[in-house]
Amino acid sequence: AQSVTQPDIHITVSEGASLELRCNYSYGATPYLFWYVQSPGQGLQLLLKYFSGDTLVQGIKGFEAEFKRSQSSFNLRKPSVHWSDAAEYFCAVGGRSFQKLVFGTGTRLLVSP
Amino acid sequence: GAVVSQHPSRVICKSGTSVKIECRSLDFQATTMFWYRQFPKQSLMLMATSNEGSKATYEQGVEKDKFLINHASLTLSTLTVTSAHPEDSSFYICSAISGDSSYEQYFGPGTRLTVT
């Protein structure tokens, strides 16, 4: 069965410091991987996605993620965090077209001054 | 492009009544829409998959007679919570897939339902 694990429930990072949010997945076929961000009371915004090709993908707001098949991971990174990045981050995995997404439990990012 | 709206954004209803939530794709035709439910501080749980012109496919454990889904056009899907109870209070989020980009789901802003 497909699943996504985000081992960190919440992370606190100082503004300007680097960030890495972990995501591990289990999927029986070639995975399509996504990172979404959710601000309180809001819907989800897509940060980036991986379908194929270059395993390092660039997203919006300065985020990037690296797909590592051998580790079944798709960790999200940002070199310098801004206070506005404080939000909930969800990793998700899906398959071929029109298949449903399976979401991780999310990681809440707190940014300290 | 690829904007999905939901209406209402917040709704409060009394126990036993029904409430309808609309999900619209504003600038594309959505062949498939998904309905999710999110409890406080938890992840999104898929409730059902809705395809235009056909019956929705419900996930295991989701009562199809309680959560009625209609996908009458390529730009509109509705979720009706029938005979709502306080335990139905939650954040409901829809998403849509464009026929042109079948791999990416575009999410609506969500609807906060409170049943008193």
C-alpha cells in the first residue's frame, strides 16, 4: 500500500537559517511526488513536483527538493528561511494520471526571529 | 490559471440539517475532482473521487448516503452533507484535475463546516 511518512511533526528554524523537511514514501510503481504548503485556514498551494528526469527539482518561493529512489525520499529544502515561510507542509505521492494522492501527516514549520 | 474556488468558505449549520459545498474550476475544465476532509492539525483524507457525468467513487469508510457528491458539469462539483451532526464539523477541501494536465491537482481554499 502506498504511504507517506513525514517524521517531524513540527520544526523550529531561525529566520535566515537553512531548512530541510523530510519525506519518505512507499509506492509500488514509479511515484509522482509533491510538496504542498498550507497556511492556517487555507487550502493547499503546490510548491513543487517530481514526475521524472532531473532528481533535483526547483519550486516556488526558493524551495527545492531532491528525489532519491534508493532512499525512497523526497526531502524539501530551502537555503534561507523567511518568517513568511511559517506554515504546514505536506508531502504527497501519487501515481499515473488521475490517481488519488496520499498525503503525509504534515510538518508544521515555525520560524523564530 | 488553474484556479479552484469553493463556496462557502465558512458555514455554520444546526444538527440535523443539510449543507451544500460547491467546488468550481474557474479557468479550466475539470474532468476529475476530489473531495478531502481535514481534521484540526491533521492531514488530508480523501473522501471521494468525482468524475463528470458519473457516480462518485467513495473511499472506504465514507458514507455515500451522508456525503452526496454531484459532478454535473466540467466546472462544478458539489458536496452535500446530509443530516449533519457535530462530528461532521471539519475543514473540507476540494481539488480538480485539468484534462490538459492530468498529474497535478489544483486545490480550492477549503470550507470550514461547523455543526452546532
